[in-house]
Amino acid sequence: MIKFLDLKKINEPYETAFQEKLKSVLENGWYILGNEVALFESSFANYCGTKHCVGVGNGFDALVLIFKGYILLGKLQKGDEVIVPANTYIASILAIMQADLIPVLVEPKLETYNLNPDLISEKITSKAKAILAVHLYGQLAEMDVINEIANQNNLLVIEDAAQAHGAISDFGKSGNLSNAAAFSFYPGKNLGALGDGGAVTTNDDALAKVIKSLRNYGSEVKYKNEYIGVNSRLDELQAAFLNVKLPNLDAENNARRAIAKLYLSEIKNDKIILPTLSLQGTSPSHVFHLFVIRTENREDLQQYLLENGIQTMIHYPIPPHKQKAFAAWYHLSFPITEKIHNEVLSLPISPVMTDDEVSFVIDVLNKY
């Protein structure tokens, strides 16, 4: 069986280094906001090209704290509108609502699955104050156009970079293409911890300072609370594991790109629509967190692949506006979003897939 994601195999090369880090953290005796977190924050900020990285509990909290930070700084107010792609993972929308802001759904491009910049302007009202650009599946949103629209309308731009660690355009790297960005280090991400973890990257000194307080009960100095904060700190041990893996991120992304290149060139089946790469200069703007195809026969194809020993997943089966939690949105019409959610299927792709496994997936798909 070719697993969709084999985390054991992905992390095996790091096992000795993980054990050494575990021993080091235990011997140090400092388990929250210690040297490993400080090292990771410095290293990841340097990697992204930003002034600041603030480690937090998870990617969802990273988004929420960005929004709450901007509210405290007076750049957002509760009830403001945030433009967000209609086909995003639900966490993007929940984070907006958690900060008492209003999500405004905008259709994606069918070809790239990312926010369609051509449709943003018509959704901008006097209450619109921010755009949440999601780099879905690992491909950068069209940040040059999105930032231009934002500048013209005095809007903040925030990146949901949870799936796009290391993605690069000619304009910069994910995490450094906006006012602030949120990352997730959930185990299955391109840069994954061995548990939950997240971070905010930004060049905004004031925002970084506020988020450092918010993540720690609203306290910059212990027992002195400036804000109504939360408990959302990147764990020292998870930061240590991330410090082990970060130096290999680019190599692992390149391995993903190599597999994707084979899929794109060698899968030849009229029943299958392959992903389209967004043109963003000469840089590798897709890190293929997921390799997502489309087909009108999704359930049949998924079952066929499973019977042939290939696991797949659906990202995501139900669009946000059709979720029970958002029954008030049921009447909204997003035909492109609905088409995407009805047809997408994610193939196995990881830096530890063998050439034989990749060839087998291609061969089985071509015989469908």
C-alpha cells in the first residue's frame, strides 16, 4: 500500500537528532519559551526574510492573534470585513470569526484553486479592511496583484501560509509577502513538528510585540497583564524538533517538486484534470504540500486507486458555505467553489516517495 502520508518514514531520518534534542531539553530543564523557541524564531524569520517570527500554539492561533493584534493596534475593529477565498480550509474562516470580524467569501480561480484577484474589488465595501490570502495546497496566491488592490483600497493583507513553507515568487517568499503571515507546523505540513505548533512572521515591530504578549496571557512581563490574552505558546520541545528539520526544508520541497513534475508530465488521462501552476516570474511558487487533481468521477477513481494499493484524500469534501456550522450561508452561490469541492482528489506526494512508487501511481492512473 502506498500511503497518502507516511509520517513515520518522513521523520525516520531525524530520529537520532530528535533524541539528542530531547535529551538536551530535558537536561536544560526549561520547557516553555526557552532557547529552542528563541532559536527557531530567529532561524525561521531569517528563512522567510522577515524581521520577526513569533512562535505560537498552532496555525489557527497564529491567524487569530494576527487579527486580534491589529484590533489592539487600531488597524482593525470588531465587525470589520475580511475578504477570504470561498474554498479555503475552514480554519481560515473560523479565525476571522474568532476575532469578531466578518468573513467575505470570494470565488477562487478554477485552474489554481487560489483567490481570484479579479473578483476582489466587487466585494470591497466601506467595512472591508483586510484580505486573507490563502496559499492553498502549497501554491502562492497572486500576491503582487492582491497587494496592489490592497494598497489602492487601504486594506491589510495577511497570508495564510499554513501549507506553503518555503514557496517563493519573484517578489519574495511566503511569510514575507504581506503585513503578516500565519504558519502551521502540524505534523503533516512541509515543515511539520511532532505535535501542534504555529508561528506568525511579520516586519511590523508593533504587531510582533503585541502578539508576543497575547500568546502569553497578554503579559510581556510576568504577572503584569497588558491585554486580555490567551495561552498559545510554541512548545520548547516542538521548537527543538523544528530546529532539526528546518535546514532540510528546501531539499524536501525540491523532492516534492520533482515528483509533481513527473505527475504533470506523465499522467495522461482525459478523465483527469491536472493542477495548473500559477505564473509568478521564474521562481518555484508551488511547494506541493498537496498534489490535487480534479475528476468528475472522484468516488469511483478514489475507490479504483485504493483497490490498486494507493491511498488518496479529499481536500476538502464540503465547502465552508455548505457546512452545518454556517447554515446561514446555505443560500449563497459559489459555483466554482462547489465544483472544486466536488471534484478534487489529492494524490500521494512526499519527499520520501520512491521512484517506483511514483511510477506506479502514474501507471495506475493512466490505466483508469
